[in-house]
Amino acid sequence: MSNLSVRADIFALERIMLEKPQVDVPVKHFFWNGMYFRAAFIAKGLEVTGAIHRQDNLNIMTCGEILVVTEEGANHFTGFNFIPSGVGSKRAAKVLEDTIWITILKTDLTDHEEIEKMLVTNDEAELLKIKGV
């Protein structure tokens, strides 16, 4: 399966998921020394997709169990993990056990809504531009 096919499948899945009732995923925000930490508690049983990142970032899974699919393939994570994500990454996941997922982004901004506007998108056309397709 090609990267383009996987990317298209993730967007198709996301469109289907958005037709269903949405669940609030609790998020805590922390800022320190030019870094933004976004910690999400993702409950067992949820199926989620992530935003497209405009910069490299580091994810830390502190606990839980989750199946994650990206253009680079599928991964099954349990427990504690460091998970680097490159520019343009987009993922879909099935949460098998309650999971805490922390994303770390480099920014001097201190308002999480402004950070979202600057550093992530959900625009499929922008992803294609970022990926050079």
C-alpha cells in the first residue's frame, strides 16, 4: 500500500468518524522555555485522528495501549514510549487501554489556540503541499 493510499484512507476514516457523536478528550497545556506540552487523556475504546503538524514534534506516551497508523505504517504501542513525528504527519488510532499522550512542540507562543492556528492544520490540500505532492 502506498503512502498516498494510506493518507487517503486516514482522511476517509476521519470523515466517517466526524459523522458520529464526538467525545471530549481532556487536554492539559504546559509552557516552558520555548516549548509547548499538550497532554491528552484518551479513553479506552476511542478511535481518534490527529491534526497535521507543520513542524517536527516529539510525542511521549506515558501509559496505555494504542494502535496507530500513519503513512509510515502501523504501530502497536504499550506502556511508555517516545514517538517522533515529522512535518506533515497525520495519524489515526484505536485506543485499546486508557492512554496518556503528550505532544511537545517548539514555540515561543503561550496561547494553545494560537499555537494550533500556527503549527497544525486539518487541511488535506495543505498536507499535500507540505509533502510536496
